[in-house]
Amino acid sequence: MFIANEESLKGKKNISFQSLIQLPGIRLKEISMDEDQFFVSAEIASKYGFCPLCDSKSKHLHSYYCRKLKDLPIISRSVNIELTVRKIFCDNPKRSRKVFSQQLPDKVVSYSRRTSRANERLLHLSKETSANKGSWISEQMMLRVSSSTYLGIMHKCNVSPPAKITHLGIDDWACHKGHTYGTIVVDRETGKTVGVLKSREKEDTAEWLRQYPNIRTITRDRGDCYIQAVSEALPHAIQIADRFHLIVNYSDHVISTVKNLYPDSKQE
Ligand SMILES: [Zn+2]
């Protein structure tokens, strides 16, 4: 059994392998490896938990559940942690809530599939690159996330927009595919993300664009909302339909022409 303590390692010699997987408040139970990954079985060090409703302390065990977490890689292997968390009875007779989950240590974020330090690394990366590139780099870093997950990370990250933007690219992205969409804004000269909006509504987009009256060109998709937002906020800016959407436009036109010429033909 080993409880990691990051601070205690500084300046030490002969550091053990386990100490590299440092997560305060977590006890490592077993580590195994194969060709490209480490498997770490761990549990929350404390047996106690605090009821979130009445704050009473209890170690009256109800059951366990397992959290799977990806951590930063070690010697080119991904690190996969299986963290056992206790469900605990609240023994306070005055409260209706009987069972609660143990609080997670600071280095484990609720609902995240990665440790905080892995998330932080991806957040840093997200300030410097696009979602597709970031997704590719994350794979090389043994921390693979899809481009849509990567966009979600960028969304949480405080993107700091530059003082001046001249050429801008704008597109929508799915926070939850088919449900909620946001807007991603890229400085086309630097290729960096300069804004991530929670919405793709005309008003929200126009409000963001008004901050940059110096924008001269905007590359956008065919959606009415962006066309209207740009026309309203930056009427002098040149709007450019991006290549992908031009090809979509072209193929739509070809299909409708063929349909008009040969109304009985079947479309494959
Ligand atoms: Zn309680």
C-alpha cells in the first residue's frame, strides 16, 4: 500500500516508481502493465465520508463503485486508474438521505474521465491549437480525446482573445451532438482559437464580433445565423464561404439540377 505525497518527493533520491503516480488522498493497491499501458488499482485513502446534506462524518459502508480515470503517461505508456469509491450510510436519523458517495480528492474532478493534472495538460494545449490537431496530439501523448471532447475542454478553458483580429474563422461545434451547439472562433493568421461561445445564436455571436471592429474578413459556414450576425455586427467585413461549404453548395446544386432534368430518376 502506498499513499502518494507530491511535496515529499522534492529533492529526494531513489524515487520509487509508485511515487510517480502521485495522487494525494488516494491509496495505490496494485500496478500492472502491458505493452502500451499501466493499470493502476486504487482506492480513496480515507474510510470516512461527509454527508453533503448534514455534514455528519460516517464510515458506515453501503457499497463500492468504480471510477475509471486516465492519468498522464509514464515512459510512453498510458496510465489507467481504477479508483474504488465508497458509498456510505448517513447515520443521522433526522435526514432523509441515507446513502452518499465519498468526496473525491482534489486531484480527481467529478464527472471527468481524467485526473486533474491530465485535464490541465490538455487545457494548456487547447490554448495553442485547433480541436483536430489537439485530438491528434492528445493521442501521441497517450491521453487520447476525440475532437469534440477536445472542444469541450477548450470551452472550459479561459481562452484569452488577442487585442486585435483582422482575419477570422467562425464555425459551430456540438457540445452534445444533436442537442446543444456552441461557436468556435479562430484567428486565421495565427490559427489559434480566440473564442469559444456557449451558443450559436445570432445575438450572442454578433455581441462577440462587435468587440473587434478591425476584422476585415470572416470565413464562415452557410448558416443564416452567422451570415446575419456578421452583417449586423461588422457590415464592412468581407464574408467568405469556407471551402467545405462551397463544395456542399455545389453538390446540392448538381443534385437539384439533375432532379429537375430527370424527375423520375432515383437518388442514390
Ligand atoms: Zn446526512
